[in-house]
Amino acid sequence: MKPVGVNAGQLEVTEDMIYADFPDWDTDTDWIKTQRAFAGQWSRAVCLNKNEAITFGSLAADASKWYGGVLAPNGMIYGIPRTATTVLKIDPSDDTTSPFGSLAGSQKWLGGVLGVDGMIYGIPFDSTTILKIDPTTDTASTFDSFAG
């Protein structure tokens, strides 16, 4: 894990490129380890701090595996599967990743939201179902099969 300096605007991580524009980094000195980019075509997760970027984890290098993520009440971050067949769980306290679930299909969901019930819901892209992630049990299910 090689830390890489961050400038507001462009962020370079070893052999991969991630473009970002975070103007608040210039003024928000208390901003620490709260933003995370999810491994799309990259083979590692990316942690963005105020002054550095760190890659961690070992994930297969495929395009658009997870699209967006949600911070759950348990402090874990959950990546929403787009082409991946699993949900990606990121533990920010020790920079570990653990995929779980078995979700078939491609181009399934794009992003998600935390519901008032504490569950995470994936927004359908090409999926005909809504994704439901239970952060208390690390399980994923789908519901409301619909067409269109």
C-alpha cells in the first residue's frame, strides 16, 4: 500500500487513474477517511484521506463490478453490484474487504440508498428486481420482480 499525494482535481493511484474534484479538501481540515471510491475496473479498493490515497484489498480486475456505495449504521460501507455477483463490504476501521451474496445477472443495480429501516436498497439499472442488503446479517436478497 503506497500512499499517493492528493491534489484537489486529479488523483493518481499507482498504475490506475481516478479523476476526482473535491474542492472542499482545501478548506475542510477535519475531513478524514470518510470518502471511499469503489473498485470499478480496478483490482483494489481506494481509500481517500485528506492528504493521501491508499489502495487495499485484492479484487478481480473486471470492469464496473460495483457502482456506488452506502455507509451503513454499523460503520461498514457496502458496494452495490453492477456486474459483480456479490455485494462488496468494506471495513474502514482496518481497511479490509469481504464480498458476500450470490447475485446473478449483469448491469444489475446503479447505486443505493440507506432506508429508514436500516436496510440498503439497490436501484435497478437492467435488473427487474430491487436489491435489499441487510447490514446486520450481511445478507443480500431481491424483491418486487417487475418488467420495464
